[in-house]
Amino acid sequence: MQNKLIKQDYVLPSRSNWNAELSLSDCIDIFLDMAMEHAELLDLGITAFNPKRLFWVASKTKIHFNRHVRMAETVTFATWPQKPSRIKGDRQYTLSNGDELLAYGKTEWVVIDSDTKAIQKLESVYPEDLVFCEEAGDTEEFERIRDFKDGEPFGEYKVRCIDIDYGLHMNNVAYVRAIEGLFTSKEWDEADFTDFQIDYKKSCFEGDTLYFTRKQENGATYLRGALADGTTIVLCKLSR
């Protein structure tokens, strides 16, 4: 059983930004696509889960860039699940070029019963014969991003049909793309963020509008996306 998935890729123009570099959202997009592909290989994907009425939910994702990844650069992506706790499982990701580690990160996942919405115990989900990869990966804990109500308005985003996934709620990476679009290219270049964490608090759906606020604290930029009624949907930290 392949407990680590490794794929070589080529940074195409469709995944590059105005600086001819791999964008934040496209990097996370590749990571999460690989997570789904690897889950299928481990009999933990939608093919195995749909009959059981189970599905994976990402609760948090973080990534650190050691340097910008250039368009036309040949790179290697890797992903593997770590041994889970009772209900939470971290999946690690790395992006490298030869021996150079370009970026690394992880996602915290839980498994939900699609009918009851109850979180499942992962010991009853993972294959008994799965030998977990012992590579440590990102050993830093997720930061506990505090919800806040005192930020300055920082734009809004209406959820469109191209933002929703097969579960009919906003796709994880669509949130990242929406956040990227709140900044101008000049602001991104000047900030030169190397670290990103996003916490998914609630779901939103096609036609909803997310209202973003921003606050600066201890050299980091914090963003909060909420509905008009004040329900917090997503929290984010960007720093360097």
C-alpha cells in the first residue's frame, strides 16, 4: 500500500501569477487534488466513502514557502497522511526541486457522516494494514486564529457557481482565490508573504456574499470572512 504519493510536475502558465510564479491558491489546489488522488489509492476516497455516506472535510490548511516557485520550473510534489488522533488526521505536503525544499504544509482533516453530520472516529475509517509514513514534515502546530469583530472592511465576495464543489458548498481553494483577489498585485508584491493559514469555520453556498475584514497584529495580517448576519465562515493569517 503506497503510504506516500510523489508526483513530478511542471509549473504551467495557467498556474502562474503576474510574476510568472506559482500562485498560492494553485499550490494549495495541487496539494488538495493530490490528497484526493492518494485517498483513492488508500481506499479512503469518494469511491469507497460514497456508499458509506462519509466524506472528508478540511478544517485547516497551512503552507510555508522557502522561495517563490518559477513558471516552467520542474518540481516534485509529495503528500502523505500522518497517524491520526481519535477524530483528526493531518496530511503533509512538500514541494521541492531536487534537494531544495521550496514549500511545505499540511491540512487537518475530519470525516463526516453525510446524513447526520457527525464527526467519525478515524480508527474505524483508516485501513488496518496501513503503515503510516514516518517522515515528520511540518512539525509546527496550527496556530489558533482568534475570531475578531474589530477589523476594518476589506472587500466582499459573492459565491458563484464556479466556486462550489460537488457537495454544493464553497470549495476550499475557492476561499483562497477569493482572499488572493482582495489584494492588488502591488500589495502582494510588497507584502511578500511566506506563510499562510486558513481555518474553515462554517460552510457557505452559491449566492452567499462573504464580507471580509482585516486587522494587523504582531506583524501579521488577519482576515475574517463572514456572512451579512455576522456568522464567521473563514479565518486567515498571512505573515512572513
